[in-house]
Amino acid sequence: MAIVTISREMGTGAYHIAAEVAQKLKYTLVDGPRIKSLASKYGLTAEMLQLVDEKPPSYVTAEDRKRAAALNVIELIILDLAKKGNAIIYGRGAQDIMASCKNVLRLRFIGDLDERVERFAEREWIDPDMARSLIRRSDHQRGGFIHFYFDRDWRDPANYDLIFNTSRLSESTIVNCVVEAVKEPSLKAADKVTAGVIDNIILSKKIETALLNALVLEDYRPFNISADKGDVTISGYIISEAQKKAAVEIVGSVKGVLSVNESIQVIDYKAYKDKM
């Protein structure tokens, strides 16, 4: 059945709804605790996970690149679980990670700010003013993450299949609606090709992670990377022929890569920067 992705404003009660839907459908709920439980198997520490999870990346320093690589590892965890099917992926830009997969049911949860504040304050036993501040910061951070990392406005309704206002609809109504929507024939029909599509995304992410982690690449800026059954195409900019050669070798060494087609342009942008 369809893979379900969830985008949510803080305090909408989306997590409890996701858990209920997962129980009814017998789906795996891919959430923060699930990702944390698997992180060490992917070489990701709990400290780094906390630093990068749903936070905008940067690519300026070597430490920035480590954090960007860690974000890729989170995506690989999500993709591996999604490939198994029957999954609800909670947050983390999952619908954008799997934008090329046609069996994804994209959900968005919103709600009245005052109601969200009240719900969150009661749940966490905190002052309403503090709850309001935390909600505003959380919404801003998650919206910023989606905007920076995926170049998308997370509030744009065109990016979702269903948007639920939890201030207007009951939890049971929303759960039943999602359970029925998952049965959509067009989503089921797309299941047949999804595994191959996800394999291509996984290979691209592994390549990007290898490049970000490569100390030999002094000033790497992310390439455009696409993969199709092991045939990889990369394009972008790099500062020298030696760096270009090293980058191509790194890509070719990633397990699963059968061929590398590149259109990398050598531009010493560091020299231009020094003259400014």
C-alpha cells in the first residue's frame, strides 16, 4: 500500500493521529525514536543526530559538511524503511526526499495557533507563554529546513494530497479519512516501480554522502547527482582538475555505481573570492 508522509505544525496532535493510523494499517511509524534506534547502525551518533535532525544544513566549513552528510544518513534510514513498504514517515521532508515516488500519500496537519498552544501547554505541563514561544520557534525551524534544503514553501497546499485542520476535524474523522485514502488505486498501481525508484535515490544519497565526507575535496559544493540502475550522472563546479579527478574517483568507488558520466566545470572560485 501507499507510503504515507506527514508534515505538521507543532501542537496539532499529528503524532497521535499518525500512531493511530499506523496501528490500524499495521504500518511502521518512522519517527524520531525509530530513527534514533537505527542511527548507530548507519554510523550516526546520537549527538550528531540531535544537531542536524530537521535543521537547515550548510556547506561552508568541514564541520558543516559533516552535518550535511549526517542529514543524508537520516535520509538513508528513511529510504531503507520506506523501501520495505507499509510505512508512515513523520516529518523530515520525507515527501520531498521521495518526490519521484508516485505511491506517496502526502499529508499536512495544521491548526489554530491558540488551540495548538493550549494543547501543547497541557501536554507538557508548561506555561502557555513558553508553549507559544516553543511552537513559533519549532514552526520557523521546520519551515526553514524545508525551504533551505528542498527549496519549497512548506505551507503551499499544492504540495499535499490532504490537509487536515485539527481545530476543525476530530481525530477519529481524520484517522478514518487517511485509512481510506491509502487505498487509492493510483497509489497502489505505483507500488510496482517504487522499489527501483528508491534504489536510485539511495545510490544518489550514498554518493553525495561520500563526497561530503571526502577530506581530499578541499572546497566541495554539492553536485547535481542522478542515478539510474547504477549509471550515475554528476554535474557542478569544482576548483581544480585534480579535485575533479578525485571527485570522479570517489563517485566510482561507491558500491552500486557501474558507470560515471560527468559534466563538472573547473572554476577556481576561491581565487575570485580572494580578489574581492
